[in-house]
Amino acid sequence: MNNKKFVNLLPFLIVFVLLGVLVSLALGQDTKNFNYNEFKKQAEKMKITEADMSITGVVINVSGKFDDNGTSRKFSATVPRTAENQTWLDSVLLKNNAEVEASDPSNSERMTSFLMNMILPIVLLGAMFYFMFSKLNTGGANKAFEFSKSRAKIEGDTKVRFKDVAGCDEEKEEVQEIIDYLKNPKRFTDMGARIPKGMLMVGPPGTGKTLLAKAVAGEADVPFFSISGSDFVEMFVGTGASRVRDMFKKAQQTKPCIVFIDEIDAVGRQRGAGMGGGNDEREQTLNQLLVEMDGMSQNNGIVIIAATNRPDVLDPALLRSGRFDRQITVNLPDKKGRNEILEVHARNKKLASDVSLENLAKRTPGFSGADLENVLNEGAILAVRDHRNLVTMDDLDEAIDRVMMGPAKKSKKYTDKEKRLVAYHEAGHAIIGLKLENSDMVQKVTIIPRGEAGGYNLMTPREEKMMPTKSDFMAQITGLLGGRVAEELVFNEISAGASNDIERVTKIAKMMVKSFGMSKLGPVQYDDPTGNVFLGRDYGKGNDYSHEIAFEIDKEIREIINECYKNCKAIISEHMDLLKLIAETLFEEETITNEQIMNLVDHGTIEPLEETDKEATPETKISDSNPNEETNENVEVKPKKTTRKRKTEEKPSFEDAMKEVTGDAPVAKKRGRKKKTEVATENKESNDSTNEA
């Protein structure tokens, strides 16, 4: 690399040296040039020490040195060639005892003048033009010969190992044979086994497909060729095919090696699937790739690994046995996998003692490895922003919100009416999460705007399932409708804040009816699982069912949503007191966590019960019979009277707040059997009354 830089800088160095020589020749000589008359007058006075005469047919060129007040200076003069001038020059030079040297003008002056005035400028101009055109050709004509060369990047010493890849233990087992083969191929050839020529890694974005391929090369200690599918395709027909040939040629020269093609769907899409026959250049590139993989001999030391998140669009000829023999699915990690991924990415992070990666893994279902790395990175950035040396759990909690919804818009201000509306909307979601058996658990509720959302609920599954049931989908729809139902019951009005909830509800209901067969229409799939990828192939293609079936599908979708809506309305109506408690607390606090919500459900306050009892202990009344006994065993509690009194005192403030929003008087509380939330509220107020006593 350093030699290449030196060669590129060499023309600059030559030009600068030559320019320096010319400048030194022009400015470095302190020469006194005399004309004939001036030299005639000054020659008698000058102390000439050296002289050089060059006699031509017309003139005599005189040059040399003279003493100018102790300083030796050069001089030159031209004297007409006459007998008188020649005699005069001889006398002057003899008078000063100067060293006289005669030179042949044909060999010295003419040659020097010719070189300085003719050859040197031409050489300089030629070097300059050569350098300029060579630079232009580097990006132009010379590149034409490299245009068809492979753009694969080669890594000779890959640093990634299996220890750097977490959350995919089964996938590591699938590629272990490739590592064993690249290290010791004789074991497989003796057994008559053929190692897979190609492996296709399929999975959502960010799950670590590229990282796993690098880890295979690192564990096997072989060169790693990396190229994207889009690097093959150009506007010139035949370029992609030429690059494929060149890539396999280079791989043959460096085998054993691994060739990794990322986003292979860019070049491996189904042929003849576009409008007007498709892209000829891409199809030729795919054909050449198929031919090269067929031409690979068995166990030749080259393994092709490709990655894509769209396996449905790949050409069937690319997926057949003998080309990509093995397909490895790299899914989103489960809770255990997320914990392992967080441990890998937390190696270089300075975490505080309150950080629990296991709890962080529980709160991030559906996150890919890239998302988890981003969470830790965002948490570290927040710690640096606040000038702290450790990353705390609060930083990581904020980082999760940032990755999911974006940064908080703290400058955006609600009116009190809007804020209360959002609080009841989010509290409605929380109530369904708390009271419906198959719904997701509420981890965090906030009414601080983020992204396009005015507030949101962070809800996680009670347990991660591979195959959700109909009850799970129904509970999910019910939970999404909780916000709209809460608005309708409390304010007798609905807002546009539930638009995203309605969109997701409709999508889930459609999948239940059209894809999963979870309706009265039976186990029939009315949806196209490919999603109509190709406009050319599917253009003009209608639905695979009649108009009558379409009417039945719409009817089933409405029935599912209406059933969930009624169930949601019944649950929230039954727990209206808890809804108001959570909403009013959310209105004041703006953000409440799962622990605070559970304290509201159990004790009627967001503070933990242990702290309440601890504060109440010093003020409780101790039995006079044995004052030396412990306080906790002799506390007299009289909750009922004080509870009713406190409830009658706090009730008007809540009603006044409700009147401002709804304009109507709140519904009177039903008498009779007390609900769980009322009992919890009375217990909390009884503790408060004990403190007052």
C-alpha cells in the first residue's frame, strides 16, 4: 500500500525538483551582465580574477569573475570581434593577472543553451501532460478493462468467531460441518460424503446472517469473499455474468474459501416475472451463477453462502439440490437468546450495578440482534450526554422507547382535556392487559408523545409462543380496542387516536379469516401467501374466490371485531374504578411502570406497601399492657370510619375534574358488594388513617 502511494506521488516529486533547479539557476546566480560600451568603461577598473573567452566569427563572449569590494561576482559581456578589441582584451586580462580559459563555443554555449531553452521545457511539459492523462485514464479508459472484474472484497484473516454470535445455537450446529470440511476435507471424502455447495440463510433483517457467515470463515480460518447481489447487476448487458465468472475464478485460486453473497434476491429473482419479460441483464447474471455452481466439482474447497430475507422471490432453479443444498432459517431470538446477545454487546459497555440484562431481555420481545445492539448503544449515548461514567437501567429503559417509538417530544404540550383523554385511552389498554387472561402484560404506560403517537403501552407476552391460538388473537384484538372503548365509556366521545389500533385490529382479523381458517368459513385459505410480489406475473389476476365468499369474509371479519369490542366494553365497565384510578395517576405522573400499576391494583397507590407500613410504624398506638413488645404486634387499626370520611372528602375534587371534561355529572357509585379495587382503596386509606391517629 505504501509503495503504491509512493508511485502516485513520484511525478509530483520530479516536477517539484525540476522547478527548484530552474529557480535556483534563475535566481541563485549573481551575474553582472555588461553591454559593450559599459564593459569598455568598467574593464579598466575591474579586478578580474577569472575569465573565459569564446571567440566566434562575429563576437567575443567574455565571462568570468571579478572582485567587487571583497565579494566575488560573476560577469558576462559580448564584444565585437575586431583586431583592436582582441588586443585590448588581452591587455586588460594580462593587467589583472586573470586566469584565462578559452572554450569551443560549438561544444559548450550552444549545447547548454539548447538544453536549457529547448529540451528542458519540452521535458517538463511532457511530464506534466503524461501525469494529467494518466490520472484521467485511471478513472476512465483504464477502468474499462476492469469494469467486468469481480467486486468481491476478500478478508484474509476474519476476526469474528462463534463467541461473537449469540442467540442462534441451532444455526451454529448446522454450519459446523462446513467448518469441519474446510479444516479436514479428507474425513468427508473417505466416507463418500459430499459437502453442500451452497447454503442459503433466511431470516428477518438484523438477525445476524452476515455475522454468522463471517464466524464460519473465522472458525475455519479461510479467506472470506464478500459481495452484494446488487454488485453484479449493471446497465450493460453481460457485465454481471462476466463478474460472476471472475469471482469464481478468483475463488478457485484461493481455495479453500467461503464466498458470501448478501441480498441474493437482487440477482436471483424469478426469471420472466416482470412486465415485458423482465430484466435481461439480471437474468443473464442469474444464468451464469447457476452454470458456475453446476460447474463446481464436488468437495473442491469452495462453499457459497447466501443471505436473504425474501426467499419467496428466488428462482426455483437456484434453490434446488446441487446448488443451494441447505437452507438455514435465522429467526428472531427468544428470551434466552436475547439475554446472550445483550451479554455479547455489553462487553465493552460500562454498566451500573442496577442493570439486569435478563430483565432487559424480558422487556424486548420481537427485537433482533441489531435492535438489541442499538438499545445498548443508545443507552451509552444517553449516559455520555448526561456526563455520567456508567450506563443505568433508566438509560436502557429510555433507549428501548427510542428504538421502538423515537425520542420523546417533551416540548409538545397537551391541553388538560387532551391529556386526560390520552390518559384514559392508555389506561383502557392497560385494563385489558391486567384483566384479560390471554392478553399481553403491561410493562409501561406513558402519555408523553413519541414519534407520531400521543402515548403508548409497552406490553409483552406472558409467555413467548411459536404458534398463537385463536384465543391469543382474540385477546390481542380486545387489548387494541381498549383505548377506544375507554374513550367512549368515559367521555361519550371517540377520537382519531385509535386509528393505528383499528388498522392493526383489521389486519389481525383478516389473517384469522383468510389465512388461518379461524372463522365459520372453515379451514380454507383465501389469501395469497406470496403477497403478489411480481406485478408482471400477477397483473390482471383476480381473487381466488367469488363475490359471495368475499361478502362472507367481510362479514366474518366484522363479527370477530364486534365480539372483541363487546368483551372489551364489558371488562372496562366492570373495572371502571380501576380505570379512573390508573388514568388519574397517569395524568399526574405521565409515565408509570408495571410495578407501579400493580401497586395501584393491590394497594391503591403507586408507592410500595412496604414503604407505607414502614412510615406508619412510628406513629401507631402501642398497647399499654406491655410497652416493651415490638410495635408490629400491637397496632390498633380502625379503618372503616376514617375510610368513609376520607372518601367523602376526596370525591368532589374528582367529580369536578370529570365535569370539566365530560360536561355531565359523574355516575353515582353502585352500592352493595364491594369490588376488589374498592377493598384495596379502603385498605390503603385505613393505613393512612392509622398514620393520622
